[in-house]
Amino acid sequence: MPLTIEDNDLAEQPESTNRIETVLSDPMSETTEGIGEFDELRRNVRGWCTPTIPRDWREQQRGADHHQYIEFQRWWRDRLAEAGYFIPHWPRA
């Protein structure tokens, strides 16, 4: 049975002070304060992706059978988790 968060549990959580979470929760926000943080995040993610993602991943997956597809997905999940980029689900708004 999947774990769920009740709506009243969300109200008890402190308001986020993380700039990225704030902007992502309100993508229509007109503020540009802290936009440099996104540039740094982009550089960090690109710096991680370049040596991590196999150059031929598309070719590897083209025509892959179910077992090969699942094996690749699990490998990718593990790489994301090791880097701190994996989340099992999106938080409720």
C-alpha cells in the first residue's frame, strides 16, 4: 500500500525558505530575485549529466526488450539517487 500524506499533515510543515522550491511552487512569479541560483543549479546538473549519461543511451534503448528497458531504468534511478536528484513522487501542491 503506498504511503500518503494527509492534507492536514501539509499544514503542519514549515514554509519553505528554499528559493528553488518557492519559484517552482509559483512558476508564474514575476520576481527574478535569486535567479543566479538557477544558473548554478543548471551548471551543477549539466556537470553531473555529462560524465554520467551514456553517450549512446538512445541507441541502447532503441529496440530494447522489456528486460533491458527495466534494467536501464533501474540503473538510471540508482544514478539519480546517488546524486540526490531522485524523488519517488512529486509533492502535493
